[in-house]
Amino acid sequence: MVKQQIRKLGIKYDARIDYELFQEMFYRRLTDERIKICKALEAEFDHPENNEDKEISKLIQAYRKLKLKDLEEHLRFQGKRMHAAELSLSVKETKKALNEKRISTDKIEYYSQRIKGIQRTELIPTDSRVFPMTFAPIIVRENDQNIIKLARYHCRPSDKPESIDVKYNGLYNARRDNLGNAFWKDLYLHKHGFFVVESFYENVSKADYERRSLKDGEKDTNMVLQFSPKDRSDLLIACLYDYWESGPSDGFYSFAALTHEPTSEVREAGHDRLIIALQEQNLGVWMEPERYGSRAIETVLDSPASHVYEHVISSGA
């Protein structure tokens, strides 16, 4: 659950919003379905305050119009599909017709909910939830200034091919004990940032969660837990980032959250890793690794923010 309020983030962390980048990515989203952006970030431009806001707001409205048109076409098609199945069933009940009715019913519900989601004006908590491959605001430091970038949550380093996304599907996290390997070496101690989180989700084994062994023949199942700091404070999550491009019109920023060993309450809930939350007083050092050096950075990571986490079982994956 990433904080998407870029203006408030800009004020609190003395960061400039990279409006040119935001406008470019919202424009490219019109024709590139791979660019996924949270509804909570779109809401930042519902009431434009400057010319940059106005341009981005127009792009968001154009995107919503395109999506609604596409979803309504799908909805009409499924309506016709259901009607045909019902006509067939009125003559004779067949397995094929029953299956067609079931599938069209499910798809009508799916597309109807998608349409309602686009048309909904009030935000709900999950509008800030960032999945891997979704774009979110991160804060980096360039030319002695903090800047808010729009970056994809799944890192693709600049020297890696596009196929890396499929070959390694876990690149939204970077384990601290792997930061010295060849994959992360050009980013760690060079390209550091952070993003602000309210809570986070983890997949855990149901057997591990219940602290028991599987019975003979029993299949384990997955559970999704939502962890939040007990004091409800913001989590300043350390990340590595890079800018990737193969040409002048396809470049984008991406990032990975750093992880380390879990606290006792996270481990007891069945998960073996934890995203690294920085102390606010250490942000200055973390954001300028080339200035402060590896020893200072290791000290920052050795002294994370001391949060105690509680969790609930999430209703969705």
C-alpha cells in the first residue's frame, strides 16, 4: 500500500515532482497496456493546480474514455453470448449451453465491476495497492535534489535485456545478502531511493502460518497476509532503481525494494523476509551512497526503523 499523494510527499521530503516524466508515462499508457498506474495516483490530478496537472488530467480522462469503450464492448459481447445460451437452453439443456451461460455470467460480472471501478470517484484503500509491474512514485536524488519519479515495481537494470522480466519474476525485491552479486552491483551503492508504504502484503504457507506439518496426502495452500506497523507510522522502504531504454520512446524507471531477515512477529506468521524500513534520520546518507561510501550505507541498513508489525488475513491475493 504505497503512498501516492505526490504533493504531500514532495512537501514532507523536500522533493520536486518530475512532471515531464509523469506526463510522458500517462501519455504512453494510452497505447501501452503494460503501463499500470494506481487509481489513487490518478486522483492526484482530479483537481489540477497548474498547467502540468491539467495536461496529465486530460490524459487520464482520455485513458478512462478508451478503457470504458473497450469494457462496454466486451460487456455487450458477453450479453449476446448469454442471450444465445439462454435461447439454446430454452430448446434443450446441453452441457455446452450451460457452460456458455456460466462463463458469460462470470464475465459480465467481471466487466461490470471494472466499469464501476473506473467510474467510481471515491477512493478505497486498495486503490493504493501496488502489485509487481505496477508504476508507483519513488523518491531519488539527482543533482543534490530529491525528485519524485514514476517507476515500475519490478526492476530492470539498464544493462539487462527485456526478457529479464520473464526469466526472473521476483525482481521487485532485492535481498540484502545478494546486493554484492553481479546483478545488483551497478545499482547498490550507486542508485538508491525510497518509497513510502502504509502496509505490505506477503504470501505465506497455510501450514507455516498455523505452525504445523502437513498431514500425509495433504496439499498446502497459500495465504495472503497484510502487515501494518502497530503505531500506524509510515514505512520508508529502501529501494534500488535504474532507467532502462532500448530506444528514445520506450524508456522507463523501475525499482526493487530491499529485504532482510524478518522480525520475530513476521517470522512467526510464516514469512522469511521483510522489506527494509529506513529511519528518517538516515535518509540523507542512504540517498547519497557515492558521497558517504559503503561503510556508512551498511551502518544505515544495520539500523533499520524499529517497527512492530501486526497482520490480518487479506481477502485477495
